[in-house]
Amino acid sequence: MNSLVLLMVLPLFAAFIIPVVAKFSSKLALFTGPVVLCINLLLIMSAWVKVGSGAHAIFLGGFLPPVGIVFYIDHFSLLFSGLIASMVLIVWPWDAKESRLYSLYMLLSAASFGLALSADLFNLYVFYELLAVATYGIIAKQKNSSATAASLRYLFISSAGSVMLLLGIAIIYTLTGTLNIAHLATMTENLHGFAGLSAFALIAIGAGVKAEMFPVNSWVAEVYGTIPRQLSALLAGLISKLAVVLIIKMLLMVFQVQAAFDLLLVVGMLGVISGEMVAWRAKDMIRMLSFSSIAHLGVLFIALSIGGSKGLWLAIAIMLHHLLVKGGLFLMADRFSGHFDKLKGLAHHSPMSAAVFLVFILSLLGVPPLPGFWIKMALVMNLAELGGGLYYLAIGVILLATIIETAYMFNLVQTMYLKADADSTPLNKRYSASYTFAKLFALLLLVSMVFVSPISKRLKDIANHSANPQIYIHTVLPARYLGEKS
Amino acid sequence: MTKYSALLFISGLVFLLMVITGLLPIFSDSHTPMLVGKAILEGAKDQVGAANVVTSVVLGYRGLDTLGELSILFAAASVVGLVLTKSSFNKAASANNDKHDHHDSGFVAVNAIDLIFPLLLVVGMYIITHGHLTPGGGFQGGVVLAVAFSMLVIVRPRRASINHGMVSIIESFAGVSFILIGVIALFKGQSFLQPLLSHGEFGSLWSAGTLPLLYLAVGLKVGAELAGLLLALNSDEVVD
Amino acid sequence: MTLLDHLFIVVFSCLIAISVVRNLPIVDKLAPVLYGLILIMLVRMASVAYGGDAYLSSFSLDLLGFKMHWQFTALSWYFAIITLVAALASAVFMSGDWGRQYREGGGNYGMLQLALIVNVFSMILLLGSGDLLSLFIGWEFVSWASFLMMVLSPSKLAKKSAVKYIVYAMTGAMALMVAIVMIYAVNDSLEFEQISIVFAQMSGSSQVALVLLLFVAFAIKMGLLPFHLWQAVAYAETPGPGAAFLGAISSRMGMFTIVLVIVQFIGLGGLKSVGTSFANMQTLLAWVAALTTIIPTYIALQQHDAKRLLAWHGVGQGGYMLLGIIMFDSIGSAGGLMHVLNHASYQAALFMTVVAVMYRTGTSDLNKLGGLVTQMPLTFLVMLIGIIGLAGLPPMNGFVSKWLVYRSLLVNGQPLLFVAAVLGTLGTILSVYKLIHNTFLGQLRLEHQNVREVPWSMLVPMLGLSVIVFITGFMPGLILPWIASVQESVGLPVIAHHLGGIEYAKGGLDMIWVSGILFYGFGVGALIFYFLGGKSKRVHQYDNYAGGHFLTSDVRYHYSNNFYPGLMHLIGTWYRGSFQWLENSIVSVMSFFSVFFENIYRAKQPVMLLLIGVVLALLALYRNLGVGA
Amino acid sequence: MNHFFTVEGILYFGAISLSIIGLFGLLVSKNLFRLLLSLVLFEAGANLVLVLSGFIRNGIAPIFLDGNSGAVMNDPVPQALVLTAIVIGVGVQALALSLIFRVKKHYGSMDMRTIRSKLEREIAENAGVTPPGSNEAPAPVKLIEGENS
């Protein structure tokens, strides 16, 4: 099991050697990354079987917690690792020339794996920063200079967020003297005061920059508007979720308190409303998708605010669904984008793209029997069971958002089905792998529609297991520290 | 307007941070709980064997963080290299701009640097190799190394004598060796980045197992990255 | 495997079959056969409409801990049989010549067939729902199925109105979802019975909220005031037989759910307990219904497009249905329920006549038609029967249901509502006269000289429907047993009926007598006319004069433009798009907030947002937790 | 509140002040380079707060030397963390600097506001829509243009 650390180490290794390899053969450098990711996928699969319903901790450097850094491996982290590997493979820059870009992608995946696996607060921060730097780089490397400017503006807000995150970590360390999340989980009473929760708020909002959390998400439209669509798919589909994973780890293990839930609930609701409202006024595809992405991340925060395993399974379901749908939509946008008026006649031009597009947005809207419906249903029902004014308000917000979303999404759809006129240039004719992947995503969505029940059961199992601090503590901490608690 | 609202919210933040600080145990007890710190101070001698406990933490207990930060440096250097390569600018414009003749600095500077350069190298290497014994280590030493090389470039901008290829090979090599040292433990059935080799005599240069080797890798890597960074930023000045 | 399972399997197989062959010529023959097959399946289940037990499906689903099952009660059966007859008629109508013309005009005929079967499938699914979740799913299916049918028309207006419809429909669906959530949150159960159990436990304000949410959801589908704006345009723009089908039955799914949920499980007592004694929920709903009969009817009067005129009437007639059912007595509810069938039959027939006219002349603009009676006599006959039904005059079926509703209103001591209902009928009579006059009567246009009667594939369903309109008007006892079973199954007082009509202590109705006397009167009149020296002379339509001048064929003498100018002038001030204004103002408010958020996202210095976010979050925590904690 | 006038209090006050100065700079500066410097200050302050968590009055550096076996040592962990954080900060700053170079080259300006509006315009052009402008009135948007009824 210790070899699972290779998930993170192999891409890092590849990132370091790619510049050297490229000096000899650029082809080899190009293929190093995908090969590593495929190996990782194999590793993840074998680990998935081996972990079974249990959990496993890797003590890096052989130091027992809480002094050393720990990787915590269970189905939740493995699920995310699998998503990372596949998603990076999908958006791998096959047509890029610079080998350093491959390195950046490898660093990005290494950081992502680290974020998924690590169980140490500061280590998470390091990986978060690595992820951030790699992201800035990949964004800035695009051909147009506006991407650089967008990247710079993103960098400022994101770095300021990271500083907040660091402040939060500092407060937590000062309060408890430890950074191991499992160890923190045994000392929750220290952290549930104002100081501890402030630390959580700082962490949540700091990491929220990447997670497209309201109000620190003004970068979204700028960045997604300037970078290639595949990259948007990666950022919106995956990177935002990884920042959420960081928040989830803190929330589930340490901050299971109403104040933390309320915080997430409020930012979630504001995100949903603001995102949908702005998307409603958008006139072009990318802007619309960007803000709709913000809104759906908002839904994710609302789900998290349910707390416990229920909140987690809903959150995982929403993340997977959003990854497929928003990732798919951004990949689709590679094929057609621009002002809505230019999309006239698209459906006649390419009925298949219109159909795929429809599948995505119908699921996004939560139309039965697509998976989106079940997720929305389960979310709303769970919110209702909790009761309380804010939760009812959240239900209203989610459902209102659905209506707004219907309005703007179907305004676009009806444009697509109109007759083409002179200035409509709907389709980007060149072959693109993105479209193939988008179709694949749509297919996955449809397949998962059939298996809603088993999938949700599986996710519930994963969540039950991962959201249980006792399992986490007992897997990670040596018995000595457990004794302290009782 | 921005200024006033900024002032308003910042004063709010100051107040809140003050309140939070007041709640920290450092003001109620004598100091922080220091749970991990104590455990490390007690165990570092036997587990890692470096006299400098901070080094034990940096390379031993939290070696992965160090690997991560090296990667960040690497990433930053890569990005700077990517963004500031000459290909990303209009070559014609840069050719026109080249008339600002960046000539060498004066006699004093040039000769002083020539004199100091070997010294800086030695100091840098010393700091790196004694990182596990005294304050200092790979980062600090690496910075000194980088400074040494970049000073050469600064005083003689036209004869930028640092080879890009060399820098990238060094940084790759250093990074790879850091990882390899970690992975060897993995192959021996232990955990990634587990300290290997015997601890040696406590307090001597040859102690603390693989830590000095790791620090050497770190130092080379930091030196190469920083030098590369400065070089790239500097070369842009030339292009501009 | 129960009969209901068989029904579902058959409907689903039909869906698959049509979706496979939809672009082949065979679909023309196959589709009517398949609808006939489904109809036979329904007839096999007819025992439920004569007091038999409800059919339960042996299928059930347990997804995410929510259990779903399906059942078929007398109510479901009643609506299903209407649906299938309408679908069968539309399918026959669109197969053959109409379909050929549609295809040649660039329409996607295969999609239209598919849309029809999808609609039927989703309606059967909704009608068969056995709990709140399956109800919701069926509900969404129906909404999206109608959307599918509406967007098929290539016109831009059709697409826009379809989007408008789907926004309204989603609003309704979300209101329904909130209502379901409110019910679920109490006992963690989604069974229908929970509605009444939970309703009884709720506080007053929650009761108001629940009833309003349910009502909003259903009212949007049904096009009741103030949610009526979407319907007429959307239906009118739907391609031909699709409009007939949707106009006939689609929005009646709202009626079905009102009966199923509000009438059956909340009931009169529930509605009356909400609100004050002065104005309870029943009063509110009754007045919504009354206004719905009036306002859309007078909007219909203003239309100069035949399809739109009919579609607006479709909105208005929904008011009668609700008005009847909301009285909760035997005759009122019977009238309301019966009006569903009656309305479906004549509305489908009327839409088909208009489509037939369009098929021959290419327009449904009432200002561009006229005098077609000589060219299309059978179509004229169908429209005549249809408008008599729509206006609620004997001997057609519309009279029966409206009579029941009027009688119920009077018996229940609601003179104001009665006046409102009569006012609605008045508007209906005026506007259907406009319809038939401008289409068939008066002067034939030059360009329509060569128009012929439509082919039989279109005439047969039209004539079939008009036969239904007449027969069920002449002998309402044919369907009154169904109504009685429905009343029994939803817990309403049961109507006493016989073949000719109803027996009622305060005055029954026997349509056989009424019609008999009517025909007798006609007969006597004809006898007097023909035998006592009545002479008629056939003249050409253009053999005419006005103001002492003979007219040539290119001079229009019959009023089609600006029909009823005085009346229009009178009512114009009363209704000037105030609901449109309401809708627009909602959009404006949304725009306001949208621009507000847009400006937040355009922040010059995003770090400011970070700071504000952090400070507000910490402040909230500080206020919540305090320093002592 | 008198514990603020201890060594720890003064140190914390200094660290927080440093961050606040940086943050204020981030908010009000227009020049990109000043923004970057403000970020550096902000980070420095946060790093100080972090390293202060290991502060023990009269504690010594956590290095085992001959003769200091009895003394209380400071917590080594925050020091290691801060080392990492500083290096991370350096990386990010270098990266930002290179981006600033390129942005300056492209837009010919170091003013954040100018760059923002130019960026906005470019994005709008790329997407083929009219750029959002703060001085233009919000255009009346109709949900769906319905007919007048």
C-alpha cells in the first residue's frame, strides 16, 4: 500500500525529467505524461480493490502521526485520484510544443493527487499552492496575451486567498499544536470556539477562490473567457472540486458545527443566485457556462452544509455530475461558441451536437429521469428534513435557480434550432478530440441514469465511510493518541 | 471611495484579528500546546539524527512539504521561462530595442564580483552541507549560490555566462535525485522519504543519514531554479 | 402482471416502435393502429370506470430511498380515455395528406409523430402515478413532452413561445417540488395519503403555503389566471394536429392533478379551513376560475387568428372546469369533470377544422378568409357543431356540462360567480360567431375560388369528433357513469344519472327531451317554411349589393377586419395587457438584480471582495459565537 | 487587555500590522508592481503569524548543541513551515513578476484598472458580444419576447 504514494511521486518525477528528456526526443517527452497517468490509473484501480471497504494510511518518511505527514487512502480519495488522472488525460496538450508545458501539466496532476490524498493541513496548503502555480502557468502560457492578464488578476486574488488560508492554518496550529487532520479531529473542542471557526472561515474563503465561491470568484469569467475550452473544462470540472476537497476534509473531520454549515450555506446560496442571474444576462456561451458553473459550485456548498455523510454523498454526487456536465459543456464549446446569434441553425447543421448539448443541459436542470434530477431531488429532500429557515430558503434558492437556468438555457436551445442566416457561423469544423470526449461524457451520463440506484448506494457507502471521523482517527493515529482523548 | 471602504473593512478585519489573537493560548497559557513540537523535540535525535531539529522537520518529518515547495519553485521557473521566452515577443521589436547597449558595470564591480564569486560558492556549499547541524541548509545555501551566479550576469549582462541547458539539467537532476532518494526507501519496503543510512555520530558532518544528501539536492535545485528565474527575468530586461 | 402493467408495456412499446419507424412512410398507417391498440387496452380496463377497483401496477421502483409505484383509478382512466381518443384523432388527421404537405413545407413529420406518442406516453405515466414522486416525474415528463411538440414549428415566434412555456412549466414544477418537499419533510413519506395527514398537522401559514404552491403548480399547467399568458400563443403556434391534441387535453393534466391532489386529499374542509370565514381558499379558487372564464374569453374575442382565438378559448374553458369542481357538490363537480371530455372533443374538432382550412388556403388569419362554406361544406358542418358545443348551447355536449356548472352555482348560492360564468359564455358566443363567420360565411375570396373540401383522412377524425360532440350531448348518460365513478373514487358526492342526463332534487336534466324539443322546433319551422309558401332562390355569393350598389368580386363587403368595434372599444380599456405588464415587471426586477451581481463580478479590485467576504464571515461568527465560547 | 503589552502581544501586533499594510496596498494600489509588493508584505505578515505560533518566551533555537540540553526550545515545526511558505511565496512572486512583464508589454500599461477594462473588452470581442460598460444603462432584457396579450 505504501507504493500508493507513487500516485503523487510519479507525476512529479515525470515533471522533473521531462525537460531533460525533451532535449533528446520531444516525442518521448510528450508521451511521458500520458504514460505516467495511465500507470496511475492502474495503481488506483488495484488500490481500489485492495482498500475494499476499509481505509489505509501511509506514513510518509515512516514517521507515525501526528509528527509526520500522512496520506489517507479510502474510496473517496481514490475516486478523486481516478478523476484527476482521467481528466488530465482528456485535456492533455497534444499539440503543444514546449516541453515545459508538459511539466506543468504533470505538476498540476501531482498537486491534485496530493490534495486528494494528503491528510495534513499544511501539506494540503503546499499542494494547493503547487496546483495554483501550475494553473497560473498553464493559463498564462496561452497564445493570447489577454490570458496572461487574466492569469495575473487571478494570481492576485488567489494569492491573497492563499494568505488567508495560511492565516487560518497558523491560527489552528497555535490553538492545537498539530496539523494532522485526524489529530485535529480529536481536539474539536479546542476548535469550536470563535477562533477555531474563524480559522475555518479563513480556510474556506481562502480555498474558496479556487472553488469559485461567492464572492471571491470574479476571476472565473475573465479566465474562462480567455483560455481554450479544454482548459476551462479542466478548471471548472476538476480544479474547482479539488479546492472543495480541501474544504471538505476540514469540514467533515473537524468542523461539524452549525456555524460552519451556516457559513457554507450562505455563500452557497449567494453563489447560486448571483451565478444564475449573471448567466441569465450572458450573451455568449462561455460567459454563460462560467457563471452557471459558479452557480453549481454554490449548490455544492449548499449540499456540504447538510453535513455528515449525507452532505458528503450529495456533495460527491454533485461533483461527479457537475464534472461530467460542465466538463462536457466546455468541451462542447470547443466546437461552437461566440454570440448566441451566431449559433442559429446549429441544430440543423449538426443534430448530434445539439442532442448532446441537450442531454447535458437537461441533466443540469434536473429533468427526470436524468441523474441531475435525482441529485436535485435528494438534495432538496435532505435540506427539507433538516428544517430551519435557512435550509428552506436554500430550497427556494435552488429551485428558483432552476427556473432561471431553464430560461437562459432554453433561449439558447431555441436559437440553435432556428434557421441559419447569413451571419451565423455555428460550427467549428475542424476535428477535435474534445467533441468526442463530450459525447463520451454524455454517454456516461445516460448510462449512469440507468444505474442511479447502485451508483447512489455506492456513493452513500463511500460517504458513510469517509465522513466518519472515528474511522479516520483510528486509521491514522497510533493508539497512544487515542488514549489521550478518552 | 475604494480607499474609504477599504479602510472600513480593514479596520473591521484588524479588530477581528485582534479578537482572535486574544483567544490564542499564547496569551492564556504560557505558550501554545506544541503537541507535535514536543514529540519532535523528544524524538528527533533518535529518529532522524540531525542536530538541527528544524532540518529534521524540513527534510524528515515534513519532507513531502519540501518536495512540494521544490516543485513550486520548479513550476514557477518553468512558467517564467515559458512566459518570457523570446518567442513570446515580437522579435523585430526587440531587435529595435537592442540599441540600449547594456554594457558591463564599472571596473570595481566587475572585479569585486570576480573576487567574491568563489567565496560565495564556498559559503553557499558550506551552508548547504551543514544544514543539518547549524542554522541554514539547502534553501539558504541555494539562494547564495543563485546570487553568486546571477551577480555574474548582472555585472556582465552581455556575456550572460549561465547556460540555460545546464540550469535545466541541474534542476531536473536535483529534483530527480531528491525523489529517487525517497523512492529507494519505498523499494526497501519502507515508506517514501524515509531516512536511510545510519545516523552516524550525532553532531558531526557525516550524520543524519540521507539528510545531507537531500539538502544537497535541495540546494542545487533552489540554486538552479533561482538562478534560472533571475536569468529569465534579467534576460527579458535585455530583450525589452 | 396486471392490466395496468400491460398498458404501460404497450404504451412504451408503441413509443419505441414509433421512434424507430418515425421517418418511414409506414408510420402513417402504424401510428393510428397503435393508438387504437392502446385504446383497446384502456377499454379492457373499463371496469374501473363503472365502479370497479383501481388497478395497481406490479412495477415499483425504489430509488435513493424514495419508493415509486403506479395505479389507475377511475379518474386516471377517464382522463386517459380522453387522451387516447384525442391522440387517435390527431394521428389519423396527420397521416396522409396533411402529413405530406407538412413534410413538403419543410416540417419534420417524423418528430411530430414522435412528439405525439411521447406526449401520450408521459400523460399515461402521469395519470398512472401512485405517489407524489411518480406524480412529479410524470408532471415533468408531460411538460417537456408538450415543449417538444411546441418547438417543432420552425417559426421564431413558436420557439420563443415554447421557451416561455417551458419557463412557466418549470416554475410550476418547482412549486410542485416545494410542495412535495413540505409534505415529505413531515413524515418522510411520499404517499398520496400523506397530503391529508400532513395537511391536518400543519400550522395555518404552512397550510396556506402548501395549498398555494400546489395550486400555482397546477394552475400554470392549466393556464389559470394569472398564469395564462403562455398557453394560447404556444398552442396556436404548434403544428396543426399537435395543436389539436395539446389544446384538447394537455393542459387538462392540471385539472387531473387538481382533482387528484386538491380535491381528493385536501378537500372542501381543508380548503375552507384555510383563510378566514369571509374569504377562504375555496372562494379564492372559485374567483380565479371565474376570472379565467371571463378574461381569456374576451382576449379571444380580440384575436384575428383562428388558431389563437381557439387557443384563448381553451384557456377560458378551463375556468368552467375549475369552477365546477371547486363547488364540491355532485352536479358542480360532475359538470367540471364532464367539461374536460366535452371540451376536448369540440376543441380538437375545432382546431382540426382550422387546420383543414389552413391546409387548403394556407392561412388562419380571419381577416383573409371568408365564404368557404360552399367549398368545404363538411368542414363547415364540423365547425358548426364544434362552436355550438364551445358556446354551450343545446344539443351539443358543451351545454350539458355548462348547465351542470350553472345549476351548481345557483344551488350553492353563488349568484356573482354565476353572472361571471354567464358573462364568459356571452363572450364565447360572440367570438365563435366571429370565427365561423369570418371563415365560412360571407364572401369567398378570389384566391380561394379553387379551394376544395379536405381529403377523407382529415375529414374522418373531424366528423368522428363531431359525432362524439353530438352523441355525448344527446345522451350524456353514456359518460355519466364514468363521472360517477370518478366522483366516488375521489370522495365527492356521486351524481344520480340516467341515459338522458341527471336526476337532481332541485331540477334534473334530460337531454333527450331537450334535443327532442329542439329538433321538433326546427322541424316545425322547416315545415312552416317549406310548405306554407316559403321560397328560396340560390344566388351566387357575389350576387349581392350593399348601400344600393352592386358589388364586384374584389370589393369586400363582409366585416372581417375590426369585428365588433363597439364592443372592443368598450372592453379595450378594461384589459390592456396588465398581465403582460406583470410578467415584464418580474423580468425587470430580475434584470435589476442581475446587473447588480454583474457589477459585483466586474469588481475593479477583486481582493476587495475577498476582504469583504472574510470580514463579513468573521463578523457573523463573532456575533454568533461570541468570544466567551 | 493588558496581555497585549507583552512581548507576544507586540510581536503579534507587528505581524498583523504588516499583513494589514500589505492588504491595504492590495486594495488601493493601481500599479501592478506595487500590487505585487503589497502581496509580498501581506504574505510576510502571515508568515510571521505562523512562525509566532512556535514562540516560547526565553526559548532557544531548536538545535542540539553542547550545553543547551536543559533549555526550553522553540517549536521547530512552525519554523519549518515558514521556510516552506517563504519559498512558496518567492516562487509565486517570481511568477507574478514575469506575468507583469508580459502584461506590460502587451497593454503598455501597469495600471490594474486600465488592464482590467482592456481585458474585459478583449474577452467581449473574442466572444463576439458588446463589452459591458459601467456608464451605459442596463439594457432592458426581456425574458422572452411575448406578444402583447
